[in-house]
Amino acid sequence: MPTIITHSFVGWIASRFLNKPLLPRILILSLILPVLPDLDVISFQFGIPYEHFWGHRGFTHSLAFAALLGVLTTLLFFGRLGLGWSRMGGLMLYFFLITASHGVLDALTRGGLGIAFFSPFDNGRYFFPWRPIKVSPIGLKAFLSGWGARTLLSELLWVWLPLTAVLLMVKALLKRRSSASSG
């Protein structure tokens, strides 16, 4: 799995594409939701096997979980704001996508047994054929080792730099389009 730093970075980058002004709660949720699927690591403390439905990279890494979390987050944090169905639906989709990004990134690593993308309907575990991201060590001591440094370098190369480049290109194109339409 990539580090929680990188999962949060994906949410931060995604938040940069939203219309301004950005509510502080959207930014905070954008940093937290992409990390939440890894709460399943507590399953190890309860003796739940890795390959179990509730095991690491199981249901909480699925698209169904991301959709459920997207809907619940939107209703809980924005349901009383009177935003209308279109805006609420957009937030649900946004929160789904940033949560689902977690499993996508994990499937780009070589760690573990794969991702249960289609749980609860199919509990099979899947990886992508191309897996360039180094798997993150679990635990602070291991993270502060050479393994952790190699993981961060891998994430910089395969996640941080490409996403930053996409963000900068899109922003430049939008600015150029705005200048062309106003001039």
C-alpha cells in the first residue's frame, strides 16, 4: 500500500479541481477519506485473517464501500445545507472517487493479496498488471528505514509528480481558455 501521506495527497490534489470557494470541511474530508480504507488494519489486532471479508484490503477497499462512504459523508456533512440534488450528487461522486482512489493506488503495488474491488459481490482480490509503486512498511520504525525512504521516492515518482503535472496543465489550460474568452 502507498503511505497515508500519498493517499491524503491524492485527496488534496482532487480538491484543487473543485470550484472555489472551497469549504474547509471539504478540504479536511479530502485529506481524510482517501486514508479511511486502511482502518481495516485493526483487523490484525482481532485475529481476522488478511484474506477475510473484513481483513486488510477487503471490503473497506471496495468500490461499494467507497460509494457508501461517499453517500454517508455527503448526507452527514452537507445534508442540512440545502444544496440541492445536483450539488449533493456531485459531492457524493467526488467523495466516492477520492475514497476509491485508495484501492486503485494499492492495486499499483506488489504488497499483500490484492484488492477486493468488487466486495461484497465478489471477494476476489485483484492487482493491476503494472505495479510500479513500492509497498509501504507498516509501523513507524519500519517506515523510518531505508524501505520507507524507497517507498516515498517511488510515490514521488509515480503519484506526486504525475498528479502535480496534471493539475498544473489543467490550471494552465483553464487560465488560457479564460483569457481567450475574455479578450
